Amino acid sequence: MTSIVSRTRPLLAAVAATLLGLPVAAQAAEPGDLLSAAPYRAEWVPSKAAQAYLLRYLTPDHSGRLARGTGLLYLPAGTAPAGGWPVVSWAHGTQGIANHCAPSVSGPTHPERDGRFLDHFLGQGYAVVAADYQGLGTPGQHTYLHVRTAARNSIDMVKASHQFLDGGRLSPRWVSVGYSQGASAALSAGHLAADYAGPALQFKGSFTAGTPTAVEITALVMRPDNRTANPGALNAYHAYLLDGLLQVAPQIDRVLSPQGRARIALAGQHCLTDLAAQLDGASTGEMFSAPLTTVPGIWPLLHDYLGVPRRGFTQPLMLAHGTGDQDVPYLTTLLYAAGLALRGEPVAFRQYPVDHRGTLDAAAADGLAFVRARLEDARFDPAAELAGLEQQLDAAR
């Protein structure tokens, strides 16, 4: 492994030259450029990670400008095989939008569950890279559920890990895996990989669990007369989403109530568990003085911000979902998967009798089997998967 110092030497040399007034060699910064790396220790590191590192790297923010990102690299036990450890790029679920909510800072929202899930891959001999997402743990604001940003952050974490572990210890073969917020990011990362990841990496597929595929329709309940008492987590999701939307469309402020603005400010300070506890039983309508749908151009805006790809996948993907999921309604993702299949996209769908939180544990064995098959270039049968989806659609009627 190249030393940490040597990997950061170009950056340090540029800083020193600037301070001394000397010319700096022109070298364009690129997404995925590694800035620094250091050993990492924390109680939430998965038990089968023999080594862990905190990486800082360059990656775009929601406007496309290069910004700093952070993430964790977990390595399995033993010596890397010939060709290197295959890579699983893990995209985490909702943590919050404040810097201290980054998984590398305060740990996952559900550390034991997430650790169990990642241990399946580490135990198989795969390296795991885990982006915090831009704006979490780094300067700038996190745009919650802006799928293309989180997708690029996840891909750039793979690039940065290869820069750190050169010498063939990481394989160019990689997959994207994600849950909840991270599921839409992992799905979108798979869609972007052919163009964005570059020729040095070999993308093989995506596995996602609890995947949000129709968040745009949330706008229909964001109106003053919606006074239904919500679970705290749902209110937290809404506040995080509105914070992100305000970053790209400040005009949304015109339909917010004073209570809505105060709730968004609160969301900027608290991670999911704490914010959900504070907002339990509150209503969505309290946040609005007029319906969100009255904002001119709101539907194209929501589609651009939240929309997941609906065609053009170059590698297979599997979506896993709980039939009792109340956070991300089961039927929306089932219909999304069915639409992909009917358009000839390489998609598989698996269901489990669990809620949103239980999906990762329920789907772990299927996820590992799918990832192993993809990394080994096993045959994928779209016709068989379509038949299975048709059966699940019949059962949902």
C-alpha cells in the first residue's frame, strides 16, 4: 500500500508553494482525487473489517462544483487475492443533514444492523467503501435525497480508494449497494457508472433495499390542510427534504409557515433519531401556509431533484422491499420494478414480510448471493425475473 504521506504529498506541495509564492504546476482536480487518508477506529466498525481508513477526497456537490467528501474504507482479513479484493460501494440510509450526522463522525443510525449487513460482504472477501455523502462531515450543506449527488459521491469514493490502495490490492470490479436514502443513490450510481466511473473501473450491478422510487408524490401531502399526526421519522424526512429543496429552489420558502421554517432549522441541528423523537405526532400541514404544489414549476423541479432513472441500465439490479414498509410504500417500488422489467431493463425484485427497518436483515442473504453472482459474471435471466414480478403484482391486487 502506498504510504499515506506519499498520497497527500502533491497536495501538501501545492499548499507550500502557494504560501511561499512559488509557481504551482498546473494539474486539474478531478472527481475522486484522494486528498488524505488515515487509519480509523470506532466501535461501529463492522466486526469483520480487519482494517479501516478514513478517506477525504474530491466529489461534486449538488451544483456540480467540486467539493470535499469523506468516507470509510473497510478491508477484509487476509491477503488480497490475485486481481485484488472486489469492491462493494455502500450507500447508507438517512442519518440527518448536520455535519455531526455523518456515519464517519457519529456512526450509523443503526450500527448493529448495518454492521451485520456489511459483515456479509467482508466475510466473503470483498472490500467495502462507504461515502458519507457531500455536506456530511465536510464544508457545505447536504442536499438530502438529491440522488445524482449521492450517487456520484459513492462512485468517487471507489475512485479515491483505488488511489489509496494502488498496487492491485483492490479489484476494478465493483457493485453498488444501498439502503433507503442510499438505495436510490446506489441505484443511480449503477445507472451513471458506465459514463461517470471511467474505464479503469468495471461496474457489475446494484443491490438496493427499501428503495424510494416515487418521492415526488410526497408533494401531494405537503399542504396546510393535512393535519394528520405523523410518526416522528416521517416528519424528520419531510424537514430534511425541504431543507435540500430550499438549496436548489429558494422560492419554495413562499409556501412555508413560520413553524415550517423553524422545523427545518431544527432539522439542521439534529440527527434522525433525536429529530424523530422531537417531532413525533406533529403534522405535515403545520409546515405550510399554501400547498407546495402551488409553487410554479414544482413538478419538473421535484423530478430533477428526486427522480430515479427509469431506463438505460447497463448492468442488472435487484430491489428488495418489505411488504410492511410504511416509510417507503411497498407498492411504489414494486410498480417501479415492474415498469423497468416491462421496458426490458435487467431488474429483479424480492419481497419480505417486514417493515422498512427490517429489510436489510431480511434481504441480506439474497443481496450477498446477487452480488456474488454479479462479480462472477453469472447469467442473469430477465424473462424469469419478469415472470416473478408478474406474480407479485397479481398478489398485490
